[in-house]
Amino acid sequence: MEIYIEKITSMIDDSNINTLTVMIMEVPCCGGLLKIAQTAMKQAERKIPLKLMVVGIRGDIISEQWIMNNE
């Protein structure tokens, strides 16, 4: 899991992205991806917004929300 955190941290700091959007399915196993992204954002020097989108099992967007980092 650490390698993914490092890659996302590098993407935030080195690629000059403006936001990070994490898309997960509504099934419970996908929640780990959000945790990886949040950890990477805490480690990154640049601070950017994080958006979470949840996709239903039929492909529809169930929810979208901005995730705030509590630092």
C-alpha cells in the first residue's frame, strides 16, 4: 500500500494537478482507496482539494462530495 501512497503524493507535488478525484463503487471493499488518497494528501507538500465520487453497481453516480483535510 505504501507504494500507492508514494505515487499519489508524487503526483500531487510533481504533476501540478489542481484537484484529486477518487471514484469508488458503493461496495465496502473500495473504501481503502479513499484512505490511501487521504494519507498521500497529508504527506504531500502541496495542498489541493479532494473529491469523492461513489458509483452505484449499475454505473450511476450515487454521491459526490468534497473531502476536507483536518490538519
